[in-house]
Amino acid sequence: MNFIKRAGITLWARKGRTILLMITASVILMFVMAGLIIQNAALTSAKTATNSVGSTVTLSQNREKMMQKMQKQMSSATSSSNQKPTFTQATTTVTKVKKIAALSNVASYNISTSTSVNASGFNAVSTTSSSNQNGMGGQIFGNSSSSGNIQVNGVSTTAGSSSFSDNTAKIISGRGIKTSDENKNNVVIESELATANNLKVGDSIKVADSSDSSKKTSVKIVGIYKAKTTTNGFSRQYPSNTIYASYTLSNQLAGTEGKVSNVTYTMSDPSKTQAFTKAAKKILNDSDMTLTSDAAAYKAAAKQMKGVASFASKIVWVVAIAGVLILGLIILLITRERRREIGILVSLGETKMKVVAQLFTELLIVLAVALGIATAAGTAVSGPISNSLVQQQQSSQQSAMSQGAPGGGMNKSGGQGQGNRAPMNGGGMRMAGTTGKMTNINTVLTPGAIAELGGMAILIALLSVSGAGITILRMKPKKILQAD
């Protein structure tokens, strides 16, 4: 009787033991399968994460060069006179900006500028405590501020502004600023400012130059937005006093027509960001300006997926090693129970190698059944495990990012000053977050995963039987039968 047939008869004759082995092997292979599925899916997600999350390139002032110029001015002022160093923000032309935007791999771009003006014919809102509080929780201020009590954020589109893209601000009436608003005096104001002054979409208001109140500009309200968060402080810092307009209007009010200092380009394919930056620098040809890739979002997503894949790989090997030890111990105990059977077979002329091959075949049959069970249950098990791993990885990424968000020189929504005037930093003029949405893992059972599991099952069988095999090869039939 050949050893394969004997293996089948033995498994059938000892059904209880066979079922126990099948359950044990199924649990082991099920977790190995889950690990393989998660690992493969995470590696695939890591490859596609860059395209799904996206990246940006920010054109802004070269801060290093700016600091060098300021240090020179300070040094010169100290040695020659008491004159204070002046600061003029570096800019580039709108023509160059649009030429860069015409390069391949640019999905969209947003020009960002900022200036300050004074309210004329309406009042700015402040959170400063006072007995003269209105129902909106803000105090009505007069128009006497010389530093500018209204901030104008110039953008290509409000949809491309960080405040609106991350839902810090939301249009609640009318519409946002569009590219069609270029060279038009259309603005979007905050809801509290509108309520405090009884303004609505379609109304016109006037703003005055912060250094010359006789210079007034009439603007039309095309939309009203709601800021989710507010900032306590002076009037000019309060988000309600921030209005959005086309960058052309902001430049007109600042007296810097045709100039910009901050632009955000969104890449259609993040993997080609470096090539885009190289081509854009040739067009820019200005050492006072710099292009900085903000690839932190997609790099974080890819790193997150690679972390999941690495952890899943560890699960595979830890479970596989544990499986070898568990099954090896079980086979070793079974071998000790079957000493008499093995002694009789060897004494009848069966070779020891065939006896070892019988044990291997028995375990292989058990693992083949367990493979089918693990294949059926692996996908169901891998889903919850993968979700848990992704959440853990995202939590660790967010914790790391909270220590300091990476950026590209200036804040992404940028702030273009107006000569020697100090630009105000109000609502929306902040760094956009880079954590993005959680990247999901699509755990799908593939033929490759099944093949990998099959190979792992054979490896487990070989290693598990090897310990018992050494014991069998050292057995002497005569001593076994005499002992029994």
C-alpha cells in the first residue's frame, strides 16, 4: 500500500483528530490570508495614493533672500543712520503666472493677494467687549481707523481658497468669486458683517483707501459666506471683517496692478511635480521668488499605506511562525503516539522516508481543506483588520503633523502686502491642512494572494513535519517493538 493511500485512510479513521487539525490550520491560514490581502491592497493603495490625494506647488517670495536683504539694510542703517529698514514684498507678473499655469500637469491654480481698506458708509464688526454690543455678538465700530479695518482677500476663485476648500468658510447666499470676476468689483462678505449692516446680495458698498480716505471704491456684493470659527481680538483680525474679491480688485485697491506674490498650483499628477517645478522656474527666472512643492499630503497617504503593508507583512510572518510551532508540536505529539505503527511499518520493509512522506501528505491534505476555508473567510476578516490598521496609521500621522505643518515658504493662501503697509492676517489667510481624507484600502481576494497562501501552506507543512521527521529517522524498529 503506498503512503498516499495510507495517509487518506489514517485521516478518515481518526476523524476527531483530523477535524481538530483542520480547525487549527484554518485559523492559522485565515490570519495569514488576511495579512496577505491587506499587504497587497495596502501596497496597491500606496501606489495610487499620490493620484488620489494630489499635491500643490506654491509660488511665493524667497524668504531666505528676503531675510538676507533685511539683514543688510539693518546693518547699513546701524552703521550710517537711524533710518529703519523698509520691507517691500517681492512680486512677479500675472503674465508669468498664467504662462506657468499653461504648463502640462496643472489641474488648477489660485492666485492669492491681500490688502487692507476702511469701511465707508458701513461699519466693521469687532469682538472687543463693550456695553454697546449688538445682537450678533459683535460691536459696531466707526470708520476712523487709519490702519484699515476691513481685509480684502484677493483670489482667483473662492473655491480654490483654503478656507473654502477645507470648509472653514461656506457660501450661504449668492455665489463665490469666479475667474469671470477678474477686473470686476464683485465681493463676497461674511454673514455677521452683512447682518450687522443690513446688507444682502446685490447691494453695493464702498471701501476707502486706508491711508487716503478720499479714495473710495464701490463694490457689489455677489455672495455671503459663513465663517465656522471666529478669532477674538481687534477688528482687523476678526473673520467677519474679511471680504473676498478677485485678485485684480485686491491689487487695484493695493496699487499693485498686474503683480502677485502668492500662487498655488494644483498638480493633476503628483509624480510629475518635480518636472513641473523645473519648467516653471525657467519661466519665472526670478531669484526673489521661489517655487515650493507641498507634497506632504500625498506622501503622508503613501507612507500611511506603506505602514499598513509593513504591519500586515509582520502579521503574516508572526502567524506563519506561530503556525509552524503549533502544528509542529501537534505533529510531534502525534508521532510519539504512533511509535508502534511506525515501528511495524519500518519492520515490514517500508522506508523511513516514506513514513515521513505519509505524515507530510496527511498534513498537506489537512492544509488543503484549511486553505479553502481560509480563502472563503479571509476577505471578511481582512476588512475590519485593515480599517483598524488604517485608522491607527492615520492617527499617528495626524499626531506627527500636529507638531508643525509642512509648508512652502509663505502661507498657502498667501498675503500680498501693499508696499510698506502691513498686510492683515484674517480669516482664510492660513495654511491649509495636509492630512487630507483617510485613504481606504480595497481588500480584494486575488489569485496572487491565493497562490501566496498555497506556497505558505506548503512551507508550514514542510517545517512542521521536519521535527517529527528527524525523530522518525532516528527510530530503530526493534527497540520500539521491544519497548511496547
